[in-house]
Amino acid sequence: MVLSRRTAALPKTTRVALTRIALTSLALAVLTLFLIPMVYGMTTAVKTDSQIAKAGAPWWPARERTFEYEGKEYDVYLVPIDGTIRELALYRPGRQSSWFVDPENPAAGPFEWQGQWRQLQRSWRLDIQWGNFTRAWNTINFPNLLRNTLMYAAITTFGAVLSAALVAYGFARFRIPGKNILFMVMLSTVILPGAVTLIPTYFVFLQIGWVGTWLPLIVPAFFSWGTNVFLLRQFFLSIPRDLEEAAQIDGASPLRIFYSIILPMSRPALTAVALFHFFWAWNDFFGPLIYLAGHPDKFPITVGLTAFNNLYSQSTNLIQAASLISAVIPIAVFFFAQRIFLEGVVITNFEK
Amino acid sequence: MAPLPELSSVLRSRTAATPRRKLSKLEKKEIRWGLFFISPWLIGFLLFYLLPMLASFGFSLYDFNPAVPDQARFVGFANWQRALFQDAEVWLSLRRTLHFAAISLPISLLFALFLAVLLNSEHVLGKSIYRTLFYMPTMIPLVATVLIWNGVLNEQTGWINVIIERLTGIRATGTQGLRWLADPNLVYYAYTMFGLWGVGNAMIIFLAGLQGVPSELYEAAQIDGASWFQRLIFITIPLITPVIFYQLVLGVIGSLQYFLAPFVLNGGTGFPEGMTRFFMVYFYKQSFTFFSMGYGATLAWLMLIIAMIITIVLFGTSRFWVFYAGEER
């Protein structure tokens, strides 16, 4: 209250400027908190194995500094001398006093310092272990996971877009008896818990020998999913019918019209659906987990990453590196296509 | 009230349709083409939804292991009896699931709404950059999200505890500190935190909802001297209740199937103290670890029934709080 009365006395432009600064900094503060784990992941991924567990280590990737003197390695400490902190190599430790060498001036030789060296802090040097990414990449056999995931994402995206476009066109343009009921049924399958169809489906796939292959994951994608159909139908409904009618008079078949008029006009909507499906496939976990169990050579990234985490749970840096590697492609695609993508999110979820 | 011409046109169209005339050749052709176009969905619906759903109920009446299908035995409603009356873990896991949903859903929806309101404000500079960056973690594969948070919530070396300790002086690290993933009282909040990285979709949808609120309403309220907060509570929130409702329904159904985080973090052991053995985790254990698929099918059907009950209850409450524009006030 006090604040608002005080601000009310200020001229309008000042008030607007103050609100602007306050709200923008609030957003910035929340964003910083929100992305801290990302910064944690990035810095941890390039740390040495030993730094993570060591008390007193800095938050950035670093290595304890050492100094070579007369052919031997000595640890470098932060030593307070005459009110300044100097980085000195511990030459000969003692109980009450110790001998140090100045790395800046080794020629001066060791000198004595009064104090307990155990109270001193180590000196750290920035040391980015880019090699951790290579190590994670090789340990997890990333090229194989990547190939599996890309294949899965590409094939099912093709199937999902093609089938959803066909079905959406059917729902958007043709008078079919019971169409509205069918459409409602299709939308309700979107919230159907997947578990309820899983066991018989798994059993049938097991009987025909598909368990342990990619087929149970790929084939269903060619039979269209509710959300994709919904998005495309909304888009098709907004296309004027004139062109189609003209083509019809010229004797073009509906399939021909669909192929040469509707699809080219729906590029943005098709791209949105393709992106959705691509990200969905990239993230898919439960299906590959049950259908590919025991076939690590066929794992996608998500399941491979989980297996890696179980085997190397102590190597925090490698796990962070592998997690970041798995996120690079989706994030890159998102940054390039975010406008189309975010519009699609709004259509599928908001206009229902 | 109703203008006469409209009524008469309704009557006319009805009388025109009443006699069951034969479909013309053209109409038949249209139906055939329509069915052709929707056939992928029709076939998929039969093969991957309807038949498996019914078969799933059939499976629930059997004691059945897919490794030895010949030994399948019809047991009637024994699986159902076990799930409903004998197996305490069913209700415990369901209670945990609902308990977790009761914590995580309000927090994530409020956070999404908060971000949407903030980023909808004309006063925030660089809105589209914020929108992109708040959305970005939604793109990270969930497994990676869980692993990154697993590190940042580590009780010894994780930054959350280190930062809390630096800022407040409370001893947050170590065995007496905040053991986010090992303390039964904290673990749901820790899981809720990973969930916030998936806030992007809800945020974007709320933003679209906010942009759909007619600006005349705000202008009128401003003339009446309504404060920023009053405008939020009396105009913005009521007008976007349909969006909140939709998010709530999706959120509850999603929570019932919550599986990935506990599975990635502890392989479904329920650590700590069984707190993370949610319903879906239990379903997975029964079906794909013990391969008792008859019982698994029972649990799956139980999940469907519970999801339907919750959805119906939510829809029932919706008329008390969800505001649909165009209805009488």
C-alpha cells in the first residue's frame, strides 16, 4: 500500500519505467533459478572425476594447481602473507611452520612461513575436461543410439504425418454417416491410459515374433493419432474450398486433390505435426523399454541413457555429459522451428 | 425471442430429411471416399484401441504368463478380487499416486500460470526471449531432465543444497541436511521440481488463453479503479478457467501414468520407503518383471476405471467453477 501511494506520486513515465525494471528483473530472477540445473549440468559435465566429490572445490571445472620444482610436483596453496594472498607451492610441510616455493620466482628458493599449512586452501586452475564428452560418447556407444533414435523418429514421423493428414482430410471434407461421433471417439482415445491396451498388444506382438524388434513401435504410427488429426483438421477447415471445387470440375479424384492441392497448401501445419511427432519419438521411453528389453544394440537414446546411468552411477560428470548430448538435437531443432512449433501447441491444446 | 424465419428453416430441413430416401450416387461416392481417407484411423482404432481394450478385460480373467501361454488358466474374477480386496499394494500405490498428484499438479499449474501472466505483461522487456528460454527445458528428453536434476539435487554435491547453505547458513548438505531424493517427506517435492522443467506447454497454452481475454474488459475495470490484482482475480482467472480445467484433466490423467522418473532413478524399487512405487510402476512390475499379465491386465483396467471416475467427477464440478463465454451468466 505504502509503495503504491508513493509510486502514484511519481510522474507516469517514471512509474512505467519502474514497473518495467521491476517486472523484467523478476522474470530474469525466475529464469536464472529455473536454468540453474542446466548450468550445473554443463559445468559438471566438464569436471574431472576427482573434483566433484572434493570438499572446497570451486563450482566451475577446475584442477588443483601443482608446481614442478627441481623435478618434483608440489601442491600449490593460497597463503596469506602480509595481508595479501599469494599462491605458493608447499615444499616441506611442518607442524608450526612450513617451507614454500614461489612459482613466480623459483630461483629465490624455498622460504619458511609461520602457520599451519593444513588450514590453507588449495589453489585451483580452470581446467575444462572436454574429453568427458568423448568419453561419454564412446562409453554409451552414442552413434548407435543416435542412429536408432533417428531412424525411429524419421520413420514414425513420416507415418504419423501421412496417416494424420489422410484422416484429417476425411474428417474435414466428407459427409460420412456418424462422423461427429467417430470424431469424438477419436479425441477421447487421446486421454485413454495406454496401459489398458498394452498387454494384449504385447502378447500379439510376442506371438508374431515382433518383440525385440522395432516393428511394434513403428507400425502403429502409420494408423494416425488423435492429437495430430485434430490439429490438421483445424487447418484443413480453414482452407477455402474454391480450388478443390475447381479441380473437381476438371475431373480430379479426391486423392489427386489431396495430393496436389491440400498437402502443398498445408506446409506449416504438416511441419508442426512432424515436429511434434519427432520430439515425441525422441522422448519415447516406455514403448522401447518393454519391446526392446534385452536388446541393447537396438536401444534408443532414452533407454540407453537409463542403462548407462545404472552402470556408471558414480561417474556424475559422464552422466551429465551424456544427458546433455542427448538434448542437443531436440533443442537445436526447437530453436530453428519454434514459431511453427509453438503455434501448433496452441492449436492442439487450446482450441478444443 | 426466436425470429420466425430461423424456426421455419429448421422445420423445412427436418421435413426434407425425414423420408428415408435412397442416397444418390454422388453421396455414396462421397461416403466411400470419406471412409477411404479415415480408414487408417478406423483400422488403427480397431486394432490398437478397441480390440486390445476388450481383450485386456478378457485377460484379466486369466492367470497368464506370456512365456508359457499353454499354462494359462481361467480364474474368473480372482484377479479382480485380489486387486480390490487382498493386495494392499494396489491401494497404497494408488494413494501415493494421488498424493503426489495433489502436490505436483497445483504447483506446476500455478507456476505455468504465473509465468504466463508475467510474460503476458506489457512491461516485461524481451518477452519472446523469455518465452523461448522458459520453454527450452521442455525439449530436453525427460530421461536427461531426470538425470540432470538427480545431480543438482544430490544431497552432498548438488547445487540446490550448496546454494541453500551458502545463502541461509542452514546446514543443507550431508546426511542431516535436505536429502531431497531420500527423505520420504521431501521426495514428492523433488519430483515436482523436475516436472517444472516441462512447464512449457502449459505456459504457452495459458499465454494463448490470456491473449484471448478481450481488452475492453480490462479497460472498463481500469476506469472503475480496479487494481492489478483485482483485475487478475475477477477478470483474467475466471475467463481462462476453461483452459485451467483442460490442463487439470490432462494433468490428472498424466499423473495416473507417472512412471519415468521413479523408474530411471531407482528402477521402480519405490525408494525411499516405497514412496515412489506409484500405480504405473506397480503395473509395470507385475506385467513386465513378474510377467503375471492376467493380473497386470486387471490393474490396467482398474486404472481405466479410476481415470474415468476422476474425469467424470472433474466434469461434474466444472459447472461450478468453469466459465464458458456465451453461456447465460
